[in-house]
Amino acid sequence: MSNEDHKFDADSVEKNQLDIGVGVHVVADRKHNFDVASIDLVQRRLKQRHVQMIAIAGTLGTGLFLGSGKALSGAGPVGALIAYALVGSVAYSSLCSIGEMTSHAPISGTFPHFAARWVDPALGFAVGWNYFYTNVITVPVEITGAQILITYWDSSTSRAGIYTAIIIVFACATNVFGVRYFGEAEFVFSLIKLTMITGLILVGLVIDLGGSPNHHRLGFQYWKNPGVLAGAQLEPTHVGLDRFLGILNVLVQASFSFQGMELVAIAASETESPRRNIAKAVRRVFFRILVFYILGIFITGLIVPYNDPNLLQSTGTAAQSPYVIAMTNAGIKVLPSIINAGVMTSAFSAANSFLFCSSRILYGLALRGQAPKIFARCTNSGLPHIAVGFSSVFALLALMNIKSGSATVFNWFVNLSTVGGFFGWGSINLTYLFFHRGMKYQGIDRTKLHYWNRLQPWLSIWGLSWCIFFILINGFSVFWNFTAAGFLTAYINIPLFFGLYFGWKYMKKTEIWKPEEMDFVTGIPTPEETEGPYYPPVGFWQKLAAILF
């Protein structure tokens, strides 16, 4: 689009009055592909309980249950706590930003479309394809994680391919059968994950207070010996610097546990009463982060010393979980196998979620002409089957891990995708800054949205700043033992992202939107069109369900 394309012609555009503002706002002409209601055929089949459970535990996977041990050994109890708290604040700012934008526009395409609509169409193209790639490559990662967890009971390498194939089929089938089946599956898996993480925190607290079979009270003894901070072993002669580098290392790793939390907003176009339900989900994010992540890593640091040799064993099974290590040390023998089963369902659930996520991002890109139109096709029941099928093909990459040579290539793919989540969060916060500026300029009262945060735009500034920092330090340890392959896998996503951005910008001659040009109307359904009647809970059980779901 040229500068002339961005100017609205009074003879060719329609003017609408927004019920959340006081001004008159123009509607973009058709060349911008903002109004896709005629071809957007997905249906709102996710209920409130589905959305709330997906928001609470949809993407909890091996990163939290197993990765917390690696974080503990890498930075120590306080170092890991600092890293998780910082990354949690960035995740929270990103969720608040996308929650407010989604509250205004609960439509297909979500934040890549928001970036195209309120920042620059080229940014939406780059963000969309980057986010699709990041999520679709995470699907085989989680499937591989689930398969490795099976080796806790069956270590036979000859059957690894069979287990992997079975997991792939089930993960793809859950998405192919439709969003309602996906919602029900995630509801059950989320209940399992919530029960497990709650149980692990309580068991950890019991162990720390001396309630285990050996009746040994730990208290804060591991904070004294071996200490509260561990080093990265990159600068052993400079203890303070090495401990700081240890925290930096864990920052990047901790982010993997949080990424995917924006799934609830991506599902907005398929959610009943999306404005009300997503607003409710986002408001609970802070407590979710505080309880499951921050409290969880705090308890971990109390019950296992960061120099425990078992933390360094990368088995991929429950055996490397700090909770299992603590239970084994305390003489508890029954729970580890149960935990392994729970973590396996978590990995499978995360694969489901990332497959759903990638297919809907691809579908949204196709709706607005930034991906082949074939991916915008839907079944009569509202399933974007072509996008789901194409995304499912990438799950087959999990089979590469069966042979050691292919596993090396597979690990390169994994490393290439790690920084993609930071670009996703960063773009969400950047887009919100433009959104906030445009709403203010056009006289739209954002406090009348179903969800808004009084800490904005400072939250988005905080989130964007740290995302830039995370992108730059990702893979910093390669400079202590430099290899070309290590450097490329850590940083090649940066030129890839900007290559997508400038490539689309050059091809389509796009420009950054000015505040007076931003379109807050076209293709966005009104609250009357999306929100069903609200029935307040009556009686004890309904009120309890309202609190939980």
C-alpha cells in the first residue's frame, strides 16, 4: 500500500458510530481485507469452562514440570525465582495487552492481524508467519517429550517409533474432530495438570516442613548450603559475574515455560461471549503466574539443593523433576510414577494446544490475503480443515528423533524456534502501544471495553523493553565457546523476522498507520452480536464453579 492507499476517500468509505467512543470513525475500503465476515466460517463452540481452563493450564507442559530443575541448577533458588518472576511479569504484560485488544476485536487472526491493522500490514505478515513457525515446530517438540516420558516405563528403542506415531495420531485427531472436541480434551487435561501442580506444591511443602517418612525438616537450609545463587560456569574466576550470567541463562529457559499463554486470545473467534469470557480469563492470569509458577519454583528451591547431581541428568522423564528427586531423597516411593504419567499428559496437551494455535494463525493469515487462500477453507461445522491438516504434517518431525543423525537436525529446528516467542510477545506489546495511541487520538473511551488495565500503556512498555533484551541475550553463552552452528541457531531468527517484514513491505508498498488512519470498526462485531445473556450463579455449587471456571 502506498501513502495514497492509506488515505480514506470520502466517496468510497462508510462512516460508523462506535458505541464505545464519542467520535465518528471511518471504515477502511475493501483493499485492506479487514472485513472478512463473508468467508470467516469458524463457529463459536468453546464454552466458558473451556476457555477458563485453557487460560489457566492450556500450555503448561514439560517446561514447568521438568524445566524447573534445570533452572534451579543453573541459577540457584533465588536466581531461578528472580528469573521466573521477571519473565512472569513480561508474560503478564503481554496477556494484558492482547486481552484489551481482543476485548475490542474478538476476531480471527488475533494479534498478527492487530499488528497489520494498527501498526503496519508488513508487521502483521512477519509476526503471523514467525508465530506460525514457532508454534508448529513446538508441536513435535512436545510430542517427543511425551514419547521420552514413556521410556520411564519402557526403555525399548525399537518401540519408540510406535509410541511417537500413536501420540501424533491422537494429537492430530483431537484437532481434526473440531474445536468442541479440542475444548473438552483440554478441559480434562487442564484439570489433571492443575491437580498435579497443586499436589506437587503441597507435597513439597510437607517435605520441607518435615512431614515426609524420614521426618527431616529442611526449612531454608539449602539457601544457606550450597547457597541462593549458582553460577553459569562461564566465568569461574569472577564469581559475581558468573552468578549474574547464570540468571541470564535461566531467563531464556524460564520463558519457555510461559510461552503459549496467549492461546486464550487466539481462540477468541471460536469462543462463546468472547469479550466477557476472555476478560475474565485475563484477570486471573496474575494469580495463575503467582501460584503455579512463582510459588512452584519457590518450593522447588526449598526441597532440592541446586548442586544435587540428579538435577544435571537430562533424562526427559519424571526422574529429572526436582519434586521426584525430593521425594526420592525423603523416602517417598509411590508418587514418581504417577507424576510421570501426569507430565506425559501435560506434554500431550501442550502439543494439542500448539497445533490448534498454529492452525488458527495460518487460517487468519489466509483470510486477509497474507497466506494462500486455500488455508481459509472451512467445513460446514466451522473447522479450518486445510490449515489444521497442513499444520499437522509438521508433527511428523517428531519421528526424526528416532535416529541420532536426524535428531541433530531436529535440535537445530528447535533452537531456531526459541526466539520466536519473544518476537510474538514483543509484537503484542508494540501493537498495543499503537492501539492505545490510536484509541486516544480518535476519542474512543477504552475504559468501556469489557477488559482494560489502568496500568497501561506502562505494562506494554515494560514488556516490549524486556522482549528486546531477551532476543539479544538469547544464546549469549555461545560467545564463550563460539561455533558457527551455535551462533546461527541462536540468532538466525532475527534476520528471518526482518526479512519477512521488509520483504512484504517492499512487495506491497506498505506504510505505518497514523493514528487518524487506524480502523477500529471494519469487520469487528458489536458486543450485541457476540455476547450472550449473563446469568449470575445461584447456590453454592454454581458460585464455586464460577470461581473455578
